Amino acid sequence: MHIVIMGCGRVGSTLAHILEEQGHSVAVIDQDRDAFRRLRSGFKGKKITGVGFDQDVLVEAGIEEAGAFAAVSSGDNSNVIAARVVRESFGVERVAARIYDPRRAEVYQRLGIPTVATVRWTADQMLRRLLPEGPEPLWRDPTGAVVLAEVAYSPAWVGEKVQSLEEHARARVAYLTRLGEPMLPAPGTVLQEGDVLHVVATESDLARIADAFATREPGKGGH
């Protein structure tokens, strides 16, 4: 897959290296030519100097052949504008924008732009929004019936007890990762922004659980 990244800061350069290592072709856009110094000497992708929402710049970066676009510059507005241009003008479906202000993130989500707030600003989480979606089994038992999988959830669950989410989805959260550290949820554990949930379930039930995790209206209970 060809992937275009706007912003060559720490996250942008890290994304570029990881994606290239995975065999993807990569183009990085940044207004500051010096920013490309963050890319290692062996980087084989394109380095485009320019504004990431300029259509000519995007075309030069190969957006017309791209399967995904990541907007990870230092400006919220630039990231969202670029993401919308890429989705609406070039028809790229896998688009993600980094947002500093989490209060804006919900607004942009309603515009159809998946966002990653600064608290959750890791290359790993951004990759999950660019590459094929769905719960990915991390482990399965010898029969293949039971799996341990990371499952995404609606931001509306943040601030609620993990137990409430389990009851709503009829699922079991085996553990969660918070700020890079694994922890076992206790009955009173409250879900925080950036938490990554790992569910143990039968593989045939994963799709239902993922749908349940993704559906909740803000302000409503989990039942």
C-alpha cells in the first residue's frame, strides 16, 4: 500500500519508518525541509516540501495512488483540512488526523475524520487507523476457537467503568494497557482516554463484541 504522511515530527517520522519496514511505500510532506532530517539515511520514500492540504503537493506525494493518509503535523486545523481534502477530493477512505485539543476530536469524528488526540499520540495507535480494521487476534488456543484480541471502543465509554462495558457487550476484558503498561481491570476500574482493551472471546463472537464496544451514545448508560 502507498501511504502519505503529512508532518515529519517524531510521530510522522516514526510512522514512516514502521510503514516502510512493513513493506509499504511512503511519502512524507512537511513545510520545513529541515524536518526530513528526522528520517534515517536509508529512508527510500518520497520527501515533499510543501503544505499538506495543497492538492498539487498531495498529487506530487502520490495521493492519487494512496491507500491511506495520516495528518500528524503540529496544527489541528491543518490536520483536519488536509484530512478532509484527501477524503473528499481524492476519495481516500483510510484517513486519520492527529488532534491536540481532545474537545475538538468529537466534532471532527462527526465529520467522518478519525482522530487521535495527543494523549493517545502513539505511532502504534495511528497505524491501527491506517491499516485494515477489525479486532486482530493476538493469541488463540490450540483449537483456534478462543482468541485474545485488541478491540476498539467508542470514545463515549471513556469515564465509565470497564465492568459496565463488559456487561453491555457481554464480553470479558482480559486486561488493558494504560500509558504503555498492562493492568488487570478491577470492579471499579474506570476507562481512561488512550486505554487499549484486550478481550478474550470465541473468534466467532469477535464481530458482535466489536460492534457492541463501538455503540454507545454519550451520556447514556451501558445497558
